[in-house]
Amino acid sequence: MAKTAEQPTGAAGRLVGVFGDSLPVQDIYSPEGSRMYHALTQGDRSEIREILRVARGGAGPVLDLACGAGRLTLPLRALRHDIVALDSSAEMLRLLQQSLGDTPAAGPRVELVEADMTAFSLGRHFGLVVLGATSVTLLDRRDRGRLFARVADHLSGDGRFLLTTLEPTGTSGQVTESVQLVIGENGEHPALHLLTEHLDTGRNVRSISVLRQTVTQGAVVKNELFTSRTHVVTVDELRGELATAGLRLLGRYPVAGDAAHDYRVSLLECAL
């Protein structure tokens, strides 16, 4: 089912005002948005080193939740455990399958599952469950509770649940915005990507938008806007929600990132 795009805020909302109805707005996790997201992030190595360091030496198999196109799934193969990669996007899983086809066949088995991370039932237990890319912030409090209950049901007795999250570093109630230009491609054509990030700690909302302008023979021939809205949640809030599901927070580790951002990213290690 196609996702409905959130109403853009901040600079992205002003772009909609400039372009009007000529600017189509899609969710970042729509099929087309998924392909763009993958193209922009496939070289992103953030959080991978921290997750592998904490996970190394632990038991398997591995469950990679909200795996997307495999930004974490492929590096997790270094743990030498079989992996189940789960995502609700058929397009993301197609991209992951394509990447797996380009890697050597030797190594742990990777099974792809199309499912909602808040409502899956796999009938088995995992030594490691991973939820990266701060994907927990995609969910509201109710759905986070459903997610954590599913994780508790699938985690082995001595297993670990690793997730990354972000917390604002500014003053409560503050509104900040950042804008970045990335030059990439849209298929065979060059494309400009204007990334905007709007953080409203008063409303506990973080909005991300990408204006993609496809260029042919030096002229912009197509404008598209992709958006996503996430929730701002503190580690203390997550600790309480995890406890409700029977999970304990064992450790919190900083994740290296861009100091220019108005938030910090942490890796949380949890267990039953």
C-alpha cells in the first residue's frame, strides 16, 4: 500500500508554496522515494562500526528490522550468523536482493521478509535483533510498544537488542533547520538534491524533505519533493517503554556523526 506523504514544514513547506501544484509530493518510503533514499545513503557508514563492535562475539541468528536496502544487513554478514532482513517496503527488499546478488555466494544465509516491524511473527528466536538508522523514531508511542513486544517475543534468553535513536541537544521548545545540497543522479540523468531537516522540539517532531531536480542538457526538467516525519523521543522515555515490554536497557553508546546537527545519536543495548 502506498504511503501518504506528510505535509512539508519549514523550508520544504515554503518550496511547495513556490512551486504550487506543479511540485508532486511523495513519502520518502514510497517506491520512488525508496530508490532515491537508497541512492543517497548507500555510501553512509554511520553507526555501522558501533553496532558491529557491540554485537561482535554474540550469538545468532540475526534479525535486521527495517532493513531497507541493506545498509546494515550487508555489513552484519561479517558476524558470520544467518540473517533475517525484514522490511515493509517491497521496493527496498528488491534493492537488497539486487545487492545480495552482487556479493559472493559464500557466507551466512540472508532471508528477506516483507512485514511490518510492529506486527511480525516469525516463529523463532534470535541472538541479535538490530534496528538501525534511528528507525524507532518513525513510530509513535503506541507503535513503539508494539515493536518492543514483538522484539521481546523473538529475542533469545541471552540475546541482545540493539537500536539507535536521536535526542535534540538544543533548548526544549526550540525550532532549528538545516539545508544541504547533494549532487547525484536520477537514473541516467544528473540530479540536484536539496535536503532540508526541520527539528521542532516543542512539538517533538523532526521532518526531513528532499527536493530532487532532474537535469537534462543543463536544464531542470523535473521537480519532485519527498518527505518524512519522525518523532522526537528521549532515551529515558524509551527505557520506560522497553521495560513495559520486558526489556532492560544495558548500555548506551555514542554514535559518531556530524557535529553540525542539533541532536546526538546513541546506540542502545538491551536484553530480556
